[in-house]
Amino acid sequence: MAKSNTQKPMTRDVYLVDGARTPFLKARGKPGLFSAIELALGASKPLMLRQPFEASDLDEVIYGCMMPSEDEANIARVLALRIGGGDKLTAYTVQRNCASGMQAVDNAVRNISHGYADLIMAGGVDSMSRAPLLLNSDMTHWLSGFYGAKTFGAKVKAISKLRGPFFAPVIALMRGLTDPVVGLNMGQTAENLAYRFNISRTEMDQYSVDSHLRLTAAMKAGHLDEIEPLYDDKGNVYNEDDGVRPDSSVEKLAKLKPFFDKPYGKVTPANSSQITDGATSLIIASEDAIKKHGLTPIAKLNAAQWAGLSPAEMGLGPAHAISKTLEEHKLTQKNIDYWEINEAFAAQVQACVLALNDADYCKNELGLSKTVGQIPEDRLNVDGGAVSLGHPVGTSGARIILHLANTLQRENAKKGIASLCIGGGQGGSMLVEAP
Amino acid sequence: MSKNLITANLLSEEYQHFSLTVEDDIAWLSIDVKDEGANVISPDVVTELDNACDEIAKLSVKGMILLSGKSSGFIAGADVKKFRELTDPEEARVFIKAGHDACQKLEDLKMPTVAMVEGFCMGGGLEIALSCDYIIVDDSPSTKLSLPEVNLGIHPGFGGTVRSIRRIGVMKAMPIMLTGKNILPRQAKKMGLVDMCVPLRQLKSSAIQIVLRKPTKKQAPKSSKLLELKPMRTIIAMQMRKQVASKAKQEHYPAPYALINLWEANGSASDEMYAAEAESVLQLGMTDTARNLARVFFLQNRLKALGDKSLFTPKHVHVIGGGVMGGDIAAWCAMQGMKVTIQDLSADALGRVMGRAMTGFKRRYRKDTFRIMQAKDNLTPDLNGHGIASADVIIEAIYENLEAKQSIFKDVEAKAKPDAIIATNTSSIQLSDIAKVMKKPQRLVGLHFFNPVFKMPLLEIVYTPKKTNVTVIKQAQSFGAHIGKLPLPVKSSPGFLINRILMPYILEGVTAQQEGIPVAVVDKAAVDYGMPMGPLELADTVGLDICLNVGKILADTVGVTLPTALDSEVAAGKLGKKSGEGFYQWKNGKKQDSSKNDWNGDIQQLQDRLIEKLTNESQKCLDEGIVEDADLLDAGVIFGTGFAPFRGGPMNAVTESD
């Protein structure tokens, strides 16, 4: 039994009418070309261009972002203004770590469902490569002392107290990906799952290779027309997710060293999601807005289900959220045509699949009388996932919802579930249906 | 309860342009020139300023603040219309003298005086401000200071030459007067031209505080006193003449030379310079150059007035074609605050458009990252042409191919809003040929921009008489005004106005070269006349293939003779600047000087021959009614080709030489 029930019956149907994303650009060890706001604009401007309404017709902009830069406080409002929404278009930014993008969509769905709004732009963005370097606490204290020194003598005295280690920066990205309660890095929580469900290094690597091959196939088949090209200030064009490795193989992946539990762990950079920059924007509408502006829905969206679990096993969040979602909508695993479980780590997706089909886990951890069942491999992350295309944390939730909606439409399917694990020990999941 | 300390207007009813109030022991002198949109200085205004200074001198106040009563700006400078009417040298002398006296009286007021500047402050306006002890300005992009008299063939004439040099030194003041360029608020503060640059919300309180605190007045640094010594003046003046000579010839533009002479002969330390300035400006005012440049000023205003902004409110411009022309049109419109979509089939082409646009924005806005950001946000690449459906203005700028253009306009007409302007930037295809495929051919209008779009002010509004919808033509003119171009309606006919007139001039240059006259000599003959570029350099810049193409069209239709040289150059792949070789060699877009320039022919005759082609074609265009009248033709040729402004346009030049 969940501790709190955040569900309130939906009172109006809510639809996804359109969406676009930037290509996901892999962080290459230095700040990327695009800041978070530039990425958000890169997805939102072309999206708005093809709408029969103006940005000022939106009721709100809601955006997820985990690591905005110092110039991007409440990035949603910056976006609202810069797409030409006008002074009166309100906007707010949400943060639920890796599910910030899904949180933004969930807020939009609930607001529209309950009649607070009719037309919302929701999405998510992160420029992971631009995550800031921070001054450490020693340096911060020293600086405040130095700035406070009024006389020349006091300044000299302050300078004499400066020590080399003060200059060691705090890497915000690494801190952001480390659980502050249990002290484990996200990769280490994935090691926990591999240990608990006995997932081998080869299995993880095989899953990762498949992710790359699936994405490669999707690119060839034209399944990624959700991407709008990005243009940099020098005139270069970025059309495609650039983290994909079409030539990936288990042999190649086997050469990588474990990154999180050294020296004998199993989780490597290659079987983890990539550190990537990107943005996704969705247009979410009520039936009234659809009629008013003559829009065509691509999917019906439902409020998300959120679940909590041990931060040390945060990767199993989707198992918890999915079982709640099925229960909420009185569905079984068999009713779901397509699944998107964000690939934070290969082992973590695999653990979720195993857990949902594991009688003990379903009984003891999910409180179910029987297992949820086996999610068919060929219906899960069919066009690749974060291992091959990357995981800009604030973005992924919105991306998988958009891609799932597009997949349902393409395959003429009825129902799908999009789900993510969330650092800190949570899971989020949303039922997406044909309109 | 606060008591009202503001007095009523202290000036008598006879004052039409000034009012004076006292608030908290500070006098506020407000200038609001009657029946004018902007404060312009006429003899009347000068007389009133003089008298008002007498009134202020009688008051027992802590100081005086001079401000504008108009929201349009501070003072726009001398009333060029009235200035032009002063044909009698004696009358002009009286006006200049009155200006000098009024500014002197203002400067001599015993109390601290502050010019509080919001918006433009130009010419005589800045000269009046310089006569105050302090100048403070509102830190906004609409605030601009300048001494642009040189553009009218004269130099400052109310003591501004002396006061500007005394305030900031000759090395900073001279460039302002020699170029006539706008000085922005922060720049003005940095160079010491103004005392403070503050946001509007602090302008009034800052003016009051300055009166109360009387900070040290701005003065040129001590080091510049050295430069005022006679031997130094001689050296500096020589340098300045050399710099000016590289931009303008003395026989064409005497004003900058007169200004340098004025300072060299007197030095700003001496009060003699005031009288010498008055005499110099009077002499300049009587030259043909000054008369013609004043004419150009009015021609510009006439073109501006052809675009009535209230007729049409374009918000979204859609440009089709991501070449240099289309891209630059898009970038330009984005800088004018329009939402712009730029369509091309190729993402790489759109990438190049964005790259070029960013370079353009950065060049124009320098470090103003907010304006760069706004321009960038306004511009959206549009691979699929979604923008057509919501655009107010749609401009096609693809390569010159009739079928391709026709298929675009069929599509555009089907998708565009019923009241959107549908326009082509074609330079050589007839409007009626393109419009054939349209359901409503009367909708199609030509918006012919000139390269480089960022620099060329003219916009030809091309229409087919009795076909193109008159409202559309007017709206297109209005659009021109909205994007800061000078709109000129021209009849659709081969080459329209500008290319038609330029082509015989270019081709005559080619013929002359073919006859064996060295390239550099041909071009020099034209440049000596006052053309911005000789015919052969122009041909290279435009592209020899394009010249040939347009030349052929004109040869077929309006009887231009095509020299054979052009054909063979193009056949040899020598296309000019873009291919690296034409009449000149080009490296990285820069012309390499041609070494051969020995020729013993009659250069005057060569010049006459080249210019005659241009003026003859102008006359033909006028006869054919391509534009409405001779003034508009002159205006078009000056702003579309850079034709020697000091000659007042080709038709004016013909009349003058007769």
C-alpha cells in the first residue's frame, strides 16, 4: 500500500498533439556548444513554427531541468519569453532528478485534466556537458574573508592563508549523480542491482550493443523524425544523435574497465547511459484547445504514477511505478503494446524486467499477489535508449513519452508505458494511449 | 501635504518654442518647437533661446537644466528646410551669428547649467548642449549624439567646433565631426563628451544633483593642450588631411578639409576660432556640394515618406531561399524586430545562413549580447516551410529560374494568409511572367534588395502597372519603412531601375577595357567623377556571369550593346570576385591592385563616356516612366548605387552641367 495517494481521478481527457526534440549531443569532456536554453529553444522554436496558434496562446510553459547554468534560473520562463510567448505567459521549472521531464509533462496533464489550463508546452532539457564546476567550501570561506578584508595589510594576511587544495573544484555533475543519503554513486546502485539479480557483465554488454543496433536501425528506418536540427553560431548543422555506435559489439565492450566499483565491478561507461546534451518539447492540450485551434492529437496522456524505494536500489523505481500504473488503470502487462524504460544503466533495465517477473520481489516489495509478468524484449525500448543516445537527465522523461507516442502511432498500437528510475530512490511511469 | 513648488511658465506668451519653470530653486528650460515633430533649430528658435538666457540670468536660482518637451528626442539639429531657404548670404550670416551669440550667452550663465538629453541630440542640438556646463544622457539605444553637418557639406557652425575640441580634445572631437557618426551613450561617457550616462529613471534626479553638487567640468586632458601648439597642429592637420583624402576628394567634399584648416589656423584655445568657424561654414554653405547634399537629404526624406508605417503591421517575414541574398534579407529583418523564418531544402544552407547571420549580428551589436540574442531568437530555420502559413510577408529569393519560381509561388499562394504580401526578390525576371501561374497574379509584388543587404539602403518595390494591386504596392512600401529601408516604387521592366541604369555603365567600362585601356584607368576615371566603384570592379563584385545574363536580357529588350569580352571571360570561368579572377585578381574577397595603369588617352573624355551611358539610360528610364519623376530617379540611383551624392543624382548632374 502506497504511503500517499497522489492520484485524483482525471476529470478531462488530455492529449499530446505534437512534440520535437534536439539531436542528443554527447559530452566530449569539455563544455558543449549549446547551453540548456539554446537546446530548449532548438526544440521549441521549430515545434511552435508548425502550430496553428501563437506562443502567446499557451497557458503555461513547464520544463524539467536538473542542472541549469547560473544564467538559467527558472529556465522555463526564459524559454517562454524567448519563444515569443510575451510577458503574460507564465512558466515554471520542475526538478525530480532523472524524471524532471516526465514531471513537467505530469504537471501539464494534471493541470489540463483538472481544468486549470487548456494548452501547455511541457518538456525538459539539460546541458550535462555544461554542468558547472563549483568552488569548494574551503575556497568559499577564504573568498568571503578576502572580500571582507578592507586594508592592504588585511588583504596580505588573507592571501597568506590561501592553500593549494582550496583550488580543487567541486564537479557538480559528479555530486549530482551521487546519492547524498546513502553516499552511493548512481553507477554503484546499478552494481547493487546486478548483484541482487545476478546479472553478468556479458548480459549487460549484450543489452547495450542491442541498444546501439536498435537506434542505428531506427535512424535508417526514419523512426526519429521527432528530431529537429540544431544550428550553431558558426553555421554547422547537427542532425543526429551522435553517441550512437553502429559498429558496437560485445567483444569491443568487453575491453572497457568498470568505472564505479573498481577494479572488479561490472558497470562500465559503455553499459551505462551517456552523458549528453539535449532538449524535448511537447504540446499538451485539452479537447477544447484541440477544437479551438484545429489540432490533431497523436496520443492520449494520463497522469504519472510515482513510487519510492531504497535510494541504494533506485534503478528498480520503474518496477514500482509500473505496477502502480497497471493497478491504477486496471490493466495487466499483456494489455501494454510498447514499453519505454529509460536506460540509465543496462543492468538497471534488466533488473526491472527480472523484478516484475519475480514472484518474491512482486510479493515482498510490490505487495502483489502474483507477478506482473515478462515484458517482451521486442516490445521494450524498440528504437534504442539512453545507453545509445544518451540521457540528458531533465530531458529523458519527455523524450520517452514523445517517442512512445510516435511508436504507438506508427505501429497502430493502443497502449504503452513510459517509465524512468530516479536518483534518490524513486520511479515514475505514465500510461500513453492511442487518442 | 506636500506643497507645490513648481512655478508657472515664466516666459511671456511671445515665446513659441520655449517654456521656463522653477522648481525647488532650479530653473527648467524646456524646448518644444512649435508645429514640428522633432525639435529643429530655425532662426526663431535661436532668437528665443538667446532671450530666454537673459530671463534666466535675472532669476535667483541654484542652476538651470535644459530639456526637451518632446518625446521624440532632445534636439535634431538645424532645420535643413529653413537652412536651404537661406540663399541670401547676408541672411545666412545673421543666422549663424545669432546662433553663436545664443550659445555664448548660454555658456556665460553664472549658474551651473545642465543639458539633460533623452533621445537624439544632433548637430546644432549637440552644439547647444556643449554650451552647457554639463551634459547628461539617458542610457538607451535611442539616445544618439552626433555632429553630422559634414553629411550636408558643411561643419558645425554654432561654436561646436571649438567647444567639442575644448571638451574632449582634438583627437576625439575631430573624428566625430569628420565622420558625422552617431555616438552612443556609453561611448559618449567614455570619451568625455558627456558627464554622466544613467538610466532614464535616474536622469532627472542626476541632473538635479549635478546642479546642487557642481562637480568638476569636463575638459580635454592636459596632454591635449600640447596638441594645440602651432607646430603640433600643423603635423596633426597634415595627418588628418591624409586620412580624409583616402575617403573623399577635396574638390568633391570641401567641408572636412575646411574643418581641418579652421582648427589648424586658429587652435581651439583661441576665441578667434569662433569667428573663423562662422566664416568657414558660410563659405561652405554656398558650395554646390552643400546644395546637392541638402538635396540628397530631402530626397532621402521623400523616399522615407513613401513608406507609411501605419498602413501595415508586418510581424512575421518568411524568406524562401537560403543563399547569400535570402539569408541576408532574413537576418536583416530579424534585426529590425520581425519574427523571421528562412526556408531552404538544405539544412546545410540554413546552417550557413545562421552562421552568416550571427557574424552580422555580432558585427553590428558588438558586445551587446542582449540585442544579439533578440535577433537570433527572431530568426528560425524552417526546412519544411511551416512559416508560410503564418507569415505577413513572404519573400522569394532563390536562383533566377522562372519555372522554379513559378512552382514556389503556386505553393505559396495556396498556403499563405489571404492578406499576406507575396513578393519576389528577382532582379531580372518580369513580375508578370512569374505571376502567370498564380490564381491572383495581382498579389505578386517585387521586393528587390541590393547586395550587401546590411549596407544598401534602397528597396525597389516592383509592380506591373494596372495589374499589381495598388494596396499591395502601398503595403510593400510600408514594409520597406518597417525594416528601415528606403522604398522606391518602380515599374516592372527589364533590369527595373538600378540594374538597368548600371548595366550600360558597366558594359561601357568593359568595351573601353576591350579597346585596350587598362582596367585601373577605366575604374579611376569613374571614381574620379565620384562613383563609389569603377565599372569593372563593380562587374567583378556583382559577378561577370550575372552581368552577362542581365546584359543579355537588356540587350534583347532595351537595346543595350553587349561587348564580346564578357562572353569569353565567363566562358573561361572568370566570374569576378567569387571565382578569384575577373577584370581583377581577388584574394580572400580583396581586390589585388592591378599594376598596369599607363595610358596617354584623354581621361576626361573617358570619364564623360562612362557617365554619359549612365545619365542617358537614366533619361530613358524617366521617359519610359519607370519611376514617377526625376527626383525619385536621382534618389534611387544615389541610394541604390552610391552615385556621387555631392552631384545630387544623375538628372541633377545633367541639369547642372548644362
